[in-house]
Amino acid sequence: MKKVIFVMGCLALFAMASCVSPPPVNYFEPFGVTNNPVGSKVGQALDSDGGILQAAQNGGITRIATVDIRHRLENGVYTRTFIVSGE
């Protein structure tokens, strides 16, 4: 009988623990660096919008200096944003 109560208690704890959602994931990843000078222009674009080239176009950048990637997971939705800087 004690084993049955113990197993039922463990199952109840696992069931309650599964309802807890993890905190949102938000981190940056340096992706690339070139020898081009870092200018004052910055452009951003989602991965689904075209990625690095679209981010450069959005910022009016013709010579890319750095590329960073922002990963975000919130409410089960994952997005990846490219952040480009340069001249």
C-alpha cells in the first residue's frame, strides 16, 4: 500500500511539473566578422524575411562588418533575427 501511495505521489509531482513552462530563451550569437570597418549603419531582418542580405538592405549597408544572430523562443515560437552592421 505504501508503494502505491508513493508511486501516485510521484506521478502527481511529475504531472504538476509538466505544467510549468520554461523561461523565454533570448541570446545573441556572434556569427561573422570581416576586415571592413564597423560603420554607424545597422540593419535587422528575420530569418524568414531573407536573412543576412535582407538585413544589410534594410540598413542600407553595402560593406558588411559584423553579423550577429538573436535567437528567441517565447510561448513555443522560435524566431531568429540577423543583425548586420557596416558601411
